[in-house]
Amino acid sequence: MLKKNIVLIGMMGAGKTTIGFKLAKKLGYQFIDIDTEIENSENEKIIDIFQNKGEGFFRKIEEKISLSFLEKNKRVISLGGGTFLNDKVRKKIKKNSYSIWLNWKLKTILTRITRNTRRPLALKLNERDLANLYRKRVKFYKLSDYKVNCENKNKNEITNQIIEIIKNENSTS
């Protein structure tokens, strides 16, 4: 269909990994989950990296690993919630990838985040702080190539909508 990568962005809890895996399978692409790659690289869970080495260390590793996978083609890449805020990563995505924002209402994201104990930022923040984090990140997510409104859609509907976006993109280019 295309050679470019498809990069999924959005808040933690948006379903980037789940949708990314389904999308890659349908397209015959390799699926890359950046958080998993970081854990494999560091031989440590994300939550432990945050606690033991700090967010600054995590963000440096995240940038390095993200940039290395963005060098290749025909991948569906699931970024961590904060990765798209990184200017270097965003510029690299613009060069050879389609960025797709999995957008949900704040209320839905808060419900999804607070049910998960594996998210280091969520464990430290209360609901108001998470809402502020959401608002800060949305400003960057709006810079994506495409936005998919996911509210009231199932995984298949979201995946199929992304495939349609890519098909339309390729028929016009």
C-alpha cells in the first residue's frame, strides 16, 4: 500500500498499542511499541526506569529508540504518550511517516488511565493534574497529520478508519 511508517500518537490509555498491533497485522507491517522497546533495551519496566533513573533519563532513551525505529519503513509505531512532544522525533515523523492521533474525550482518558497501575506519570498525578497534562499534550497532538476521533468506536472501526485515511492519502499523492 505504501512505504511510509504509520505512527500512532495520543495520551496514555488511548489504545495505541492495541490498535497498532491490529493495524500492522492487517497491513502486513512490522509493529513496534516504543515503550516495549525501551523496556527491552533497559531490561527494566518503564515504571522502574522512572523511579530509579528519573523522567529525564527515560526521555533521552525514548528519543534515541524512537529515532532509530523511524529510520526504517513499513512499520506501525506506537509512541509513548509524551514522545510526540519531542521536537526531534516530531520532525523525523514528518519526513517519512504519517502521524495519526487517537483522540478521546478527556473523561474517557481519565477513566482509562486511573484503572491502570503500570503508568508512572498517572501514579504520581491526581485527576486535575492528569487533566492538565492532557491539555498540554493535546497542543502537540494537534500537529499530527490526521486525527481519529475514537469515542464510541470499537477497535475494528478505529483500525479501518486509519486504513481508509492511508488509502485516501495514497490515492491523492
